[in-house]
Amino acid sequence: MTFDESTGDRRLRCQRQLLRLRLLVLSQDEMTPYRQAREIRDATSAVIAEAEAVSRAVVEAGRREPGAETFLWVRVTRLAMAADQAVSAARSGDHTALDAHVRHFDSLTSAIWTVQEAVYEQGSPTRGTHRPLPVR
């Protein structure tokens, strides 16, 4: 399996969890706040784990660009903070805030993918010939 295939598979797993999050927001009236918070936590944790794994792989695959690794990890930290906010909103039963935090989490996930691609391209020995990772 190539690097691009591996990261593409991880993104696919992220997209499935992001879809799960959207469905959890839509079905919020059918669950207790505790159960919904647990489900939100599980889905966001899965996305964060995949983002961390791809970030590590991107850093290891590329040259050490000053600040690139730090920039990636700051993004992952922001993603974790957004996940905490979504879980807190679910736990408190604040549906409006939950929707906003899940949307923010989704946006941050997309931003991490963009940063990962940029860092990988910078470190690629065939700079400029790298194809973007497929979004499924």
C-alpha cells in the first residue's frame, strides 16, 4: 500500500465518522444527552486518532521543514478542543451549540487535510508532481 493509499484510507474513515457526527446531530431528540455525548466523543476521538496518524506519517515522509510539524500539531490540538466543545454541548443538551461545534469540527478536519497535503508536498522528493489525495 502506498503512502497516498494509506492516507486516503484514513481520510475515508474520517469521513465516515464525520457523517456519523452529522447524523448524531440530526437525531439529537432521540437520545439522552449522556448517550449523545458518549457517541459524539467516540466519533470525534476516531477522527482525531486518524488525523494524528496521518500527521505523523506526513512528518516522517517529508523533509523537516521549520515549523511544519508544529503547525500540524497545533491544528490537531484545535481539533481536539472543538471535539471537547461538541461533547460539552451534547452533555448539556444545547442543540444549537452542538450543531455549531460539529460544523466547526468538520471545518477543522478539512483544514488539517489541506495542511497535511501542503507539508507532504514540501517534503516530497518529486515536488510539484504529487497528486492530491482522493476525497471519497
